[in-house]
Amino acid sequence: MKLVDPDDDKENSNSGWFVYLGLGTQLAITVTGMAFLGYWLDRKYNSEPLLTVICSFLGITVGLYNFIKTVLKSK
């Protein structure tokens, strides 16, 4: 017979918050990292602001895709 620990429910309900906090951080890092990559490429190839804009939109798209996919999977 397995004993039920009432603290188990609290731990499981709080773990969802950590997933969402991590998703927000991951989204911000993805967008910022891609913007900096675009800026660096623009400076290297003297094509300002084309690659910064392209990489920024790519970062937003990939970040939001991952965010939405993870949120829908958790439901």
C-alpha cells in the first residue's frame, strides 16, 4: 500500500510555473541573440540594417513557435 504525501500535490502544482518562467526567458534570449547575430553580420558584411531585421524576425518566429508548441503540449 502506498502512502499519499499531501506535499506532493503542492510540488506538482508549482512545477508548472517554472516551465512558463523558463519559456519566457528562452523567448527573450532567442530574440536578443538573433538580433545581436544580425547586427554582427551587418557589421561584417556592411549591409546594415538588412540582416539585423531578418535575424530579429527569424528569432521572433522561432521563439514564438517554441513557446506556443510547449504551452499547447502542457495542456
